[in-house]
Amino acid sequence: MIQQALLFLLGLACLTAGAEFLVRGASRLALTLGISPLVVGLTVVAFGTSAPEMAVSVDAALAGNGDLAVGNVVGSNIANVLLILGLSALIVPLAVADQLLRQEIPVMIGASVLLIVMALDGTLSVGEGLLLFALMAAYTAFLVVQSRRAGQAVRDEFAAEMPPAASRWDAHWSVQVLMVVAGLGLLVLGADWLVDAAVAMARDFGVSDLVIGLTIVAVGTSMPETATSLVAAWRGERDIAVGNVVGSNVFNILACLGAAAAVSDGGIPVSAAVRNFDLWVMLAVALGCLTIAVPGRTIQRWEGGVFIAFYAAYVAYLVLAAQRHEHLPAYSAAMLGYVLPLTVVVLVVNFVRGNGAPPR
């Protein structure tokens, strides 16, 4: 137990250090290359922090475990928005860039819809996996070309918004690339240690493998995104904090599941439980981003609190359903009849009214 606790703490330390290196290196590299931090968050940072999801999904597909491959991605996407954006907004209200509203959030919603359509027949085929991965490659190329066209205007805009470097040791692009690579490595290593230690400790306390998979592993593979977005929010890199979440969700669907289905033996089966519930929760969470992404406004702290509360409610539902608990019908009725409608009304009213207040 002591050894696992030390491994858990070491994993947390690696995640924190890795996030710091990655955010600082990526933000400086953006200025050096004339690429906006938002695009860096949507590509380099998002792809790197999704490495655990990629590894888990591909390994699960090769082992013939379709539920793990799909559930890992769907669960991580839900956690990315509800948990990570919620925690980031609690640290500091997050500015929503216009590009996210116009382009990236719709892409995330479109990828979610595409996944649901592909999964309706109960299988993600090898051909569908190749199509998803090809779409990811095309989307990445489009983002880079789009950002490079902005040129000097982008460089000047973000140079004015970002704080100056405390020293010049990280001014050269080679050092910045090294920081990004080191940060990614520490994030993946820290997430691996953290999940392994958490699972071992949970089993020591008698928690079932099913509950571990629904909670610890799902959140554990999202630890790099969590650490990166929280550090980015704390450092004032709000474009990276939000772009990392949106970019990771797109990458998880198109690249992680695409690669997993492509290398599988005849495709990945998608269970009825995932098709009937979890995929729709993932889509609802993606659509929910539109209600808070009003041009010129911020994601306020109270909205972050609502996100976290909904994630806790989702995990509670999964645990109750897994145990077939006697209180599950009453819990479901309360969520569907009172909590969800009230939240929808509040968010819609807030969307209509808008909110251009500056972050506090």
C-alpha cells in the first residue's frame, strides 16, 4: 500500500511538471512560428495529452475488447468537458475564442454525431476507422494552414496578450520543442503511474473492477488533459486551456477510435449500453458547449460548478447502474424530471442574455 501511495504521488508530480513544461513550451513555440496558441492547444497539446487514450484504445482493440476501446474514448470526452473545463473555470473564468464558436465546437459536435451514426449498426468497421483517421489528418492540416495564413497579425496579437518570458533561455525554437517533448513524456508517464497506483489501491480496499473502470481509469486517462488545462488556466493561457479540451475530444473520436478500429480484427463492436446511453451523453455535453460559447463572453465560475456537478451525477449513475441499485429508478427520475430541465432553462436563458463581462 505504501509503495502504491508513493507511486500515486510520483505520478501527480510528473503530471504537474509535464503540464508546466508543455504549456510553457507550446505557448512560446506558437509565438516563434507565428501560430496562435489556440491552434497549438487544438493540435500539439491536445494530441499529446490524448496519448493515454490512444494507447488504451489501440491495445484494447488488438486484444478484442471493444467495450474498453469505445468506453475509454466516450468516457474521456465526457470528463474532458464536464470535469476539466469545470475545474479550469473555477480557477479563472475562461474566455471563449470566436474561432472555437465558429469552427472547433461545431467540428467536435460533428465528430460526435458521425460516431453515433457509425455505431448504430453495433460495429465500427475497419473502413470506418480509416475514414475517421483520414478526417483527423485533414483537420490538422487545415488548422495549421489556416493559422499560418494569419501571419504577422496573429504573432502581434498574441505577443501583446502573453506575458514576457522571465528569461531568454527558452527563446530558441529548439529549446521550446524540447520542452514540449519533455512535457508530453512526463504527462504520459505520470498518467500511467497514477492509474496503475489508483487501481491497485482501489482493489486493496475491495472496490470492484467494474467500478474502477467506470471511475478511476476513465478519469486517469484524462489526467494529462486535466493537468495541462489547469496549469494553462492558472498561467493565463486560456486559449490553450479551452482549445486543449476541444481538440482532445476531436482527436479522441477521429484518431483514437479511428486507429483502434483500423488495426482491429474486423472492426470494434459497440455495445447496446454505449449506443443507448453514453454516446448520447457525450453528444449532449458537446451541444452544451454551444450554450456557454456566446461571442465575447466567458465561461463563468458558476458554470464550471454546474459542469462538475453534472459529472459527479453521471459517475453516480454509472455506479448505481453497474450495481443495479434499488435507488437507481428514483435517482434517474429526479435527474430527468427536475435537475436536467432546470439546468437547460438556466443555460438557455444565459445564452439568450449573453455575457460580455471580462474575466474576474
